[in-house]
Amino acid sequence: MLRLISLAAVLVLTACVSQYEAQLSQQQEWEQLGAYHGAQGYREWDQERLNKQGAMTETEYEKYRAGYMKGRFEYCSGKKQVSTVVNPGYPDECNNGQGSYGLIDRGY
């Protein structure tokens, strides 16, 4: 019974992430996970979301954020103009001064 509950918990936690994201989480490759999210134009995961995937320390969260900022820089650099994005679900994420994602504000 306990084994079944554990399996159900793992399935719930990984149901919202791709197999690739789950693999990076299991291998504790937080910087690579962040770089993947940034390069795809995905929104940055917060610390609570990362905790659900196994990142429990501030250092792991900062590794994710560093990777995310690198991937995001690649994502935004690949745009031809402000209104053109790779992932149209986030059309304004690369504008200067938009939200909390500013590259300069974070030192990148």
C-alpha cells in the first residue's frame, strides 16, 4: 500500500513536466533545466515549483536561475524584432524592463 502511494505521488509531481524536465530534475541538473526553460521561452519556475521537483537548497535554486538567465538571453537574442518570438505564448517577455525577468537587473 505504501509503495502504491509513493508511486502515485511521483506520478502527480511529474505529470506537469516533460520527460526531459523530469530526467534533468532526477539527475539534479538544475542549471541545465533552467537553461532549457529559458531557451524555450518558458516562464521561470519559482522556488516552490523547484522544491516539488527536488531542488531543496538555495544553491540549487540559484543554479536553476543562472541557467534560466543564460537560456533566456539566447531566446531573446534570437528574435528578429520585438514582436517576433520563438514561443508566441510569451510575446512581451524579452522587452527591456518587462516584469522581474530583466537580464541587466539580475547581473546578466
